[in-house]
Amino acid sequence: MTLLVLGIAIWIGAHLLKRLAPDLRASMGEKRGRGIIALALFASLALMIIGFRGAPQIDLWYPPAVFTPINNLLMLLAVFLFAVSESKGALRAKIKHPQLYAVKTWAVAHLLVNGDLASVLLFGGMLFWAVVSVILINRSGDFVPKEAGPAKRDIITVLATLVAYAVIVAIHSWLGYSPFA
């Protein structure tokens, strides 16, 4: 569990460094700073994966089966929101912080169907980070919405969402976590 918590802490710290300690981040320099942050994020992901996979099963609650289809719909929405952030369509100008909303949706979806301590730490930690990030970005006034593209490009976003969702379902199934069970 220690590795999981350490990974979450490094993830949050690396992402929030620019907003909470701008002088420290600036002192690293642009190129060197990006490299350091990228290494920290890679290390945090590795720690979270290893920590999560090695965590003992400590059940806090037992999610009802009715949450499974809700989780699947929320996950489809999360993948769509993430795709919107990189799309060239009209929706990208209408949704503020689509990647962070995707993380929030992903975290809530997983909290609905996982009642063990490791899941609560992982998905709760990611939800906490995304909420804090949105608050800090909104308070800073730094947000600049992307320009809207043609609405027909949103069709590509929907198709990419469906393909990505199918891949995510396949990977979860391969890892032994059936999204539909």
C-alpha cells in the first residue's frame, strides 16, 4: 500500500508543482523542468501500478451489481471527454477542462464498482487531484478555450471514442477484470 500512496502523492505533486510552487518550477528551466516532471510522472505511474497490484484485498464496502452498467456508461463518457480534449471539432470549445472532467468521471465510475481500500485510495486520489486542478486553473484565470472546429469533426471523436473504449474493455478483460461482470 505504501507504493500506491507514494505513487499518488508524486502524481499529485508533479502535476500541481507549477501552480503551487511556480518559482521552484521556473527555476528548473523549461526543457529540464519538463524532463524532471515527465520522469516523476512515469515513476508515479509505475509506483501506482505496482502498489495497486500488490495491495492486500481490504474490503470497505460491497458495491451492488446495479453499479456495473452505470460504471460502463460513465467510462464511455470519460473516454469521450478525453477524446474531446484532442479533437478538432466544435465540442472542444464548449467543454472546459475535458481531460480533467474525464479523470473525474473515470474515478467516480471506478469508485462505484470497487469497494476495496486500494481502489478507494487510487481512484479517490485521482478524483481529488482532478478537482483541485480544476479549482486552481479556474482561480488562476490562465484558461484559454480552444477554437471550435467544424462540427463534422465531432463524428471522428465519437468513432475514436468507441474504438478506444473497445480497446480499454479488451485490456481490462485480458488483465482479468471483466467490465461487464
